[in-house]
Amino acid sequence: MTMRSSSISHVPVCHVVYAKFPADPRVRREVRTLESVGFTVDVLCLRTDKEDRAEVMPGVRVRRLPLGPRRGSRLRYAYQYVTFFLLVSVNLVVAHAFRRYRIIHVHSLPDFLILAAVPCRALGARLVLDLHESMPEIYRARFPRFGGSFVERLSVLVQRVSCAFANRTITVNPTIGAILESRGVPRERIVVVENSPDWPVEIGGPKPELVSGDSAEITIVGGLNPERDLRLVLTAAKRLREIVRIQVRWRIIGPGEPSFVQALRDQVSRLGIEDVVTIEGEVPATLVPSILARATVGVVSYQRNPLTEIATPNKAYEYAVAGKAMVVADLPALRRLLGDTVRYYIPGNAEDLALNVQWLLEHPSERGLLELAARQRIAGHRWEIMADRLIRVYQECLASDGVFPRFEPEREGSSEPTWRPSDGR
């Protein structure tokens, strides 16, 4: 259950994230949860040209540092991460002098960003490291030619050291939790907080049978990047148009590197599918539930690489909560999360993706059964459960600091353990 405590009212905490806020859905959920139970939350994050340097929301103060997100070569990543690290180091020490943070919650990537908070730990703050992904696996995925290199081995060492400095390490699924444990992170300091949406009500509903002349909508919302294998999705969209009797409209929505987004638009033109596919910019998070509610089926596409094999993206949870039957890349962590409640396609195989989408569109009864099954399965991973785990992490950090919050229940939840063994790596 999510709890409220009079003894933590206005306790100052800080979230540090190499991402935009409130655009990052995981950080947004966690900050909103903490604010709802009485914490006063500061956020240090990236800034784009169109965003204000500072912003005040109810219970939350955002300070955006003068650096925007960019992908690129290993040198570009190094420059971005080191620059952000230095900016955070200065801003965090200055802010801590005035705010006296009790907990500093650092989101990775990069893992070593937590070292910027070490001076604050020496001054009494507790540190929480939140691993959205696993950095060594990301390095192997994005730089496969350098597998086994010194930098890869260094990334494993940095991950271990970063977790050692944290009072608690949070991650997104049991698979990554097991990897951390295998690398020497004590089991009792690992907590899994999954990427469930915090939408207050269920959305969506059964779609009627589609007949010739009807149209279906497939909507993909999220970051537009190579790991999502969107080029394959576009090829599958072209193939689907050739084999189904109904019109299928594809909407691909989200932020991405301008060059990559332009390459997707160019591919749409080359394939001659401008009439059925649109590439659209980022939308406010508040619109995502209603956008997904209109979708006929969901597609969770991924390349196969060391990163995606252990990933459980927000979209898989959101489609399930929205009650959508899905076609999902057949990868270990996704299969562990969703079981037999979805249709799986072979990563890298556009024909298999198209045929599985076709099957869902042409079998409404079976599609309805999968919609119900996915929603029921994801109920055991709902945000109320994850919010309890997050609150318990903060409660333990405060208790170790001599503060013993007395929480009062607000809504029903779950008493599931915060960490359980994984059958993953």
C-alpha cells in the first residue's frame, strides 16, 4: 500500500537524472509518488533549448542544467557524461548546503554519476542508485566491435563501485537484479521497482471485429532510437499493407536524434507508405493514455543485442494496462514479464512481425482473450506495488539516519517482497 507519514512532511530529497524531466516516465512516476507521501523533491536534469532553466511544481523544484541529450561516438558519450557529472557535482554541493538533502536518488546512466553525490553522503545524505539499464550491456550493444575491451571491463568495475557507494540500489526488473548480484552487489541492498505506469484508471476496451473498409490503428509511443528497430517496423508496415484486407494506420510518436528521425521519414518515402505511416514528434505524457486507448493492437519492437535481452520497456506495461493485445520481440526479459499473453515475433524478421500483426487483426476473439490475459498478468506488477517498494527504500534510509516514519495506509496494495530470485542471468 502507498503510505503517508506526518514525520516525513517536507523532508528534502533530490533526484539526479541524465534525461529530461518530466519527460522521463520512470523519474516522473517516482517523483510524483514521493511528493504524494510528503517528501519535498528537487530534480537536477538535462535542459533543451525550449525548456526553462528552473521550474516549480507542487512539492517539486526542477533545476535544468545547461546540457542537452545527444547520442554519438564513444567520445561523444564520454563528453556528455563527464560534462553532466561536473555540472551535477557543483550544483549538488551548493544545493545541499542550503537544502540539507536526507536522500539523494541518482538515476543511471551513467552509473558513476552517483560519485557526484559522495561529498553529500559525507555530510549525512543517504544515496540511492536507480539503474534504468545495465551499463556494461549497453556498451556491448552500442559498440559491438569493442566487445571484451578494456572499456567494457572498466564499465563492469564502475558499476560495482557505484553500487558500493549506494545505500540501496534500485533496478527495473529481476533479470538485471540477478546480474548485479552476480557482480557482487549484496542481495539485501537490491530492490526491483518495475516500469509500470501510474495511470489512475484502466483505459481502453475491446475493439469490434474489423471488416473490409474498416481501419485499424497501431501506435508506438516512446523514444525513437536504433534499439527500437523502427526500420524493421516500417518494412513490416509495408508488408502488412500487402496482405490484409483492411487499412492499417501506423503512428510512430516520440523524440529522437534529428538525423535518425529524418532517416525514418526518408524510409517511409522510399517504401511508398506515406498514406499509412506517420512519424510524429513528442507528445505530453498526459496524452499517452488516450493515444494508446485508440490503438487496435500494440507492437513492442526491439533489436536483439545484450541491452534488449534484459530490457522491459515502459511500453510493454502500458499496452497491458491499456488492455491491448501485443506483438512483442521474442527476447528473454520480455518473455519472462509477459509469458504467453502476447504474440512473439523473431527479432530482425519483418515478415514474422507483419504476419503476427495480421493474425491479431483477423482474429478478434483471440485478440480479446490476449487483451484480458495481458491485463490480468500485469496486475501483479502494477504501480501501487512498485510505489510501496520505493517508499520502503526511503523509509529504510531514513530509519538508518535516526528517523522512523510512522506511515498511515491510504490505499490497498501488496505485501510482495521487494526482491526475489531471478531465473535470469
